Amino acid sequence: MYIFPTFITALAAASTVQAIQFSDVTTSASNAKRGLLSILLGPIFKKQQGEACPAVWTEISSTLTQQFLANGECTDAARAAIRAGFHDCFNGVCDGSLILADECSRPENAGLERVCGNLGNLAEQKQVGVADLIQFAAAHAIKTCPGGPTLRVKVGRPDSDQPSPEGGLPTGHESASTLIQRFAARGFSPVDLAALIGAHSTARVRSWEGADHDWERWEYGEAFGDGDSDEDVCG
């Protein structure tokens, strides 16, 4: 049975081709479509002849839309769901251990505590697999964010409450060469990595100072040590 390729596969297929536009990307992205599913998702049940999508997933979709969309924009909950989908898979297999083994309390998963709680409660309420729900929510969030593609998500992953090894997730301070090596060890090409990094385009950033997000010429002089006069700044 199925619901709506997975968010990882779709990112490789869509984000890479649209964002990079290199001549050799299309072939690599096509290969990624075929390869990433088996790398990340683990066992799944295939749709049987005439089998319909279980109604419970339509109910879940309605609930997630309310959480993931506000004023025509994707919410922090949607962004967290996209991140959670990757974090549940990269340490080993997409098995729901992010929630079931309380991996959300680890420093490497900081910021995911709320979405882990929400999805855990929703899985219990709707009696669906946690591993499936994490990936469904990630794909749903990608679609909910403006401009995101509609994705198919297969269900049938076994859940596990056994924690994945710690320290397997990349940090925000690693060099490009380190990231390429880390992802290559899990079967990802540099093109796949670029596609995954593209998911950060939905993110929000924190202001690093108190300028209220307006362009002010004095900021450049202050940042580069050129003084606080407008005369010191071009333009």
C-alpha cells in the first residue's frame, strides 16, 4: 500500500535539477531516484492490485496541513518535520527511533523536540507506524511549503525503539570535503548531497544583531571595522 518517492528521493530529483542546472546533473539525479530509496527507507510494502490508500492517512494529512501552513507560508513545524525525516534515517535506517528511542533529546537533534512530541502523539492517536508518519510528515511539509512538489510516500516500515548510534549526523561546522566523505560512506554522491542541502532553503535564520532586518549602510562599516560614518561605505 502507498500514500503519496520519499522526501529524500524527491529532493535529489527536484532540488538538484532545479537549483544547480549543471548539464550532467539530470543523469545523476535520475540515478539518485533509483538508488536513494533503497539506501534510506528500508523494507516497505508495495501497493497491491486495487488497494486504496487507507483513509487514516487522509485524516492525518488534514491535521498536518493545519500545523504546517499559516498565512500562505510553511510554519516552523513544517520545517522541523522536513529535518526530522532526514534525522531519523541518516544514522542507520528510517525506523522511527528518532521518537521511539527518544533520540530527539540528543544535542544533535536540538530543535526537534516539539515535532517529535507532536508526531509521536499523532501516531498513537491514529494507530499508524511512527517511522511511516515521520516520512509522511516530511513529504507533506515539502508539499505544504510554497513551491514544493507533490511526493509519493510508501508505508510499511518497521518501527524500532532501539537507538541509533550517536554522533552520526553532520554538524553545521564541517568542511565541504568532510561532508562529501561522510555522505559518500552512506552511498550519497556530491550531487545527492547538494540536493539535500537544498532543503535548507525553507529554513529561517536568526538576526545576528538588532537592526530589525532593515538595510542600513552603517552596518557594513561596523562589521568590517571601517568606522561608523556613511562616508566609509560605498553607495
